Amino acid sequence: MTRAGLFCGLVAPVLWATAIIVAGELRPGFDHVSQYISELGERGSSTGGLMRFGGFVGSGLLIVGYAAAFHATVARLADRPRLTLLVAVLVALDGIGRVGAGVFPCEPGCAAPEVLSQRLHSLSATIAFLSLAAAALLGPLLFRHDARLRPLSAYSFASGCAGLVFLSLMSASEATRSHAGLYERLASGVLTLWVFVTAWGLRTRCQDKTADERTR
């Protein structure tokens, strides 16, 4: 089950990126630089079902599965049970936030904050972004306890910082929407890649540990 959960962490980022690329290609004239990812799944969109359920919900459920495997794996490698649980919960919140963003679509143009579905979508997306950034920032406190995972520490911290910087730039450009989509994709890309890289690192660490045990 743990191996399957770690595999979910590898598949989720690929599914997320694929959904964005394919949905974008199916929307003639869609601008990834100025338009939000959520607009690919907006209410009434021809790509709504693909982006909402293939992208948001699909990757979200996989990340929740990865969160469980993250906790099970790191709990054996780092003697920080409370922190391990906190980081795993933050990763799971990212997955739950993605699912919520898929279940509650934004309105056309994501420009109707007075609509309940739009508000729930925005709240879900915000929870997803911030929780994953927080998980990445806290990751080094866990990874430094294992020699083979220690190289992930600096990468994890840098990913969390970069994600927050891009989110801030996205927020600052919301008024003009000139580069809001670009900054959102950079934030999402950096943080979602963190899921893939940590899943790969933990999976490799587990395989090495199993191999070491067999040779004893």
C-alpha cells in the first residue's frame, strides 16, 4: 500500500500537467500567460469536464493517497512523529483543495466572486496552494534526519519559497491579468514538481532500504 501511495505521488503531477496541456490545446485562443488554469474548467467550458475531473479531482485524489504514503514512509525514517503528521496533513489538504476546486467550478473568466461556487472554488484553490507551499517549507526539518534524503532539504525549502513568490506575483497582477496565468502556472509547477521529486526520493529510499535488508 505504501508503494502504491508513493506511485500516486509520481502520477499526480504528470496527470495535472497533461490535463492543463491537453485542455489548453482543445481551447482555441486560450492564453496560458493571462488566463488562469481554473478557466479551463469554468462552468460551461468545452474542456470543463476534462479539467475539473481529470485535472483537479484526479490529481487531488492521487495526492491524498501520496500523503498517506508520505506519512507511513517518513515516520520510519525521521523521529519527528508530530511534524511528520503535520506535513502529511498539509500534503493531503493540497489534494483535498484540488478536489474541491474541481467539484466547485469557477464562473466564466473566474470573475464572479459573488457566486457561491466561485467563492468555494477560490477557497479550495487557495488552501491547495498554501498548504503545499507550507509542506515544502517544513520538509527540510524531516529530510535532514536521513542521510539519503538530506539532499532534498535545500530543494524542498527553495520550492516552498519559489511557490510563495510566484503566488505573490500572481496576486499582484490580478488587476491587469497581464501575466497572472503565467505566475499561477509557475507556482503550480514548482509546488507540484515538489510532490513528484519527494515521491521519487522516498520511493528510491524505500527500495534501497529493502535491498540493504536483503543483503544482511
